Amino acid sequence: MTGQIAIIGAGPSGCFLAQALLKAQPDLRVDLIDRLPVPYGLVRYGVAADHQGTKGVTRQFARLFERQGARFFGNVSIGSDVGLEDLRGAYDAVVLAAGLSADRRLEIPGSDLPGVHGAGKLTRALYEHPEAEALPELGARPLIVGNGNVAIDLLRLLAKSPEELEGSDLGQGPTDWLAASGIEEITITGRSPAAAAKFDTVMIKELGKLADVSIRVMDAGESDDPDAQKKLAALDALEGGAGARRITFRFGLTPVAVEGTDRATAVRFATAQGEETLACTSVLTAIGFDTPGDLPRDALLREERDGGLAEGLYATGWFRRGPRGTIPDNRADAGALAERILGALSPDPGKVGAGILAGLDEITDYDGWCRIDSAETANPPPGRCRAKITTREGMLGLARQEDTQ
């Protein structure tokens, strides 16, 4: 009797784990369940639209479904469509790989003022997530709080000209929004010194390719650490330019309050010298992510040990580790967790597996995703590689169509 394993979340961490499981034991039944009608999660809706090389990992994930025998069950919400405990009763093992999609709140006075936006919420709108809100008005001088890779991604997209987005999958609506944004200056701030900033050096070097910008790096400081020196050198190389759109890097600034009456108009920071207030027209927070609340992450992780939560229940990826690490980091986690799962697996022939989902309407499968993918890539607009279907209803309609080709 082969084992049956459900993975909740069909993003990178879920797909890498499914690959590792099926490579080790090809006769397993591995089902990836996602609340969206389409797979690949973070790759589709989190990776920057102009980083198509990173998005190419989906070609590897496609082989998971086409050659390794994994199955995709989309448009299934854990909690409202099927309970976690019901899934545990139906499968020999269940793995939580749902990621973290909610923005971590900036817990300071004024953080709830209009004009304060989480980077995750903003990028979901930019990348046309079906549950995204409308793109907001940022004004001429947005200020970014945070200096990790998400902050740098956002900075780069806001600073690019329409011509620099050639080859991306940014939709027409977001493209028009960027073109009409009227952004004149972007300030990006971090608590830590530049040497300890969380962004990758390669992300900083990419900013050096931007056209029509001028960049100022203030108080970058020095370091004896070789890796930190690479960051500092990359920042130093950015300095200058005579472009119309200004970018300013600030370090060692801890936000203490967002100021404004009806809308955010400034952020007050604590510094080594005292306090400093920076005027702005909007505040974009890129300080990490949290669970949206559909799964009780804190309670589930209370007894977590190396990915194990309880008998037959596991966690992987950002859901387990928190919002740290890149897509390739998930591959490293997958091998170790797959070994642990298979070592403890005790297949029960009485388990119904995917039969627990049989009564649900409008589930999408991998063939349905292929129809959506084909429609999106068949006739993209000039300069784009894809035109995303932006609504759940549109995706479901395409997924239900018979493939007549």
C-alpha cells in the first residue's frame, strides 16, 4: 500500500517538498492543495515581474505534475472548504506549506493612517493577485521602511521607466499606474547600519542599471567584514547620476511614529544623534510577513521540532521558518523534511485521500492550470511575456473549458 500525503500550498516550498518525496518514493500519492485556482504561489504573485529568470523555476515544477505524478487541487480553502483535521483523517501525512502572505504591521503610532501601505499588499496589486485591492495613490515622495530584498524589489519597480519593463509580465493596469504615478523621489530607510542591511548585494548592483535616476547613499559607514564590504562597495558604486527620479538610501533610522492628520505626511525616526523627521507622501512598509490567520500558525508551531508538529503533521517553508530565505533555500529544507516524513510514514489503506474533496465544487486541476497558462501566454501585449487572468472567476472559467487543441 502506497502512502498518501497532502501538501497545503502549491508554492515553491510545497513543490520542492513534493519533488523530494516522489524522488525518494515514486509510488507515493502526493496531492498539492491551494486556495488559489492556480499553482506556484510566491513565484506567480511575489517574485518581481521583471525577474523572469527566477520565475523560470516553474518549468521545473511543471515536471512534478507531468512526469512525477503529483496532483494539483486548486480553489480549495482550508477551514471553509475542508478542515485541517478532516485532511489529517484522510491522508497518512499532511504538510503545511502555505507560506506567509500578510504584511507584518509597523507597530508605531500613526501606522494605521491612510497612505501607509504594506509592501506585500502593494506587490500583490502590482502582480494582479485575484484578491488584491486597488493600487493606491503614492504621491511624489514615497518613503520605504525596510531594507531587505522585498524593499529593494519595490524600490526598483517604482523607479523604472516603462521601457525598462520590457520582457516582464507586469499587466497593463499596473504599467499604466506606474507611468502615471508622478514619483519624483524615493527614500528607503533601514534600522541597521548599511553593513548589516538584509538586502543581497546582487540586488543593489541591479539598481546600477536603472536609467534616468540619481542615487544618493547617506552615512553608509565602514566595516571590516568581507561580505559587508561587498555591500558597501555596491552601494558606493550606485552614488551619483543625473536622472530626474531621485533615490536616497538612509541607514540607522528606527521609525517611532508616522505623522499626519488625515494622511501620512512624514515619519519620525530615532537616530544615534536623537530624532529626525522625513517628509513623504506615502509610507511603504517592507518589514516582513505573517500568516493571514486562516491557519493558527502560532499554536501549530508551539511544539515544532525539525518540521514536525504532531503525528502525521508537518510544516515547511516560510510557514515553518518565518519570512527568511530565498526560493532555493526551500529546496534544501525539502530533502531533510522528506526524509523525516518517509521515515515515519505508516500507510493506512482505510484513508480516503483526495476523496475528502469529492463533494467540493469548482476545484481546479493541473490540466485546468495548463489552459489558464496557455491563454495567458498565447497573445501577450507588446513587450510582455504574459497577460495574467486577474479574477478568480476568469481563471475558473478557463480551467473548466475542454481542451480542444
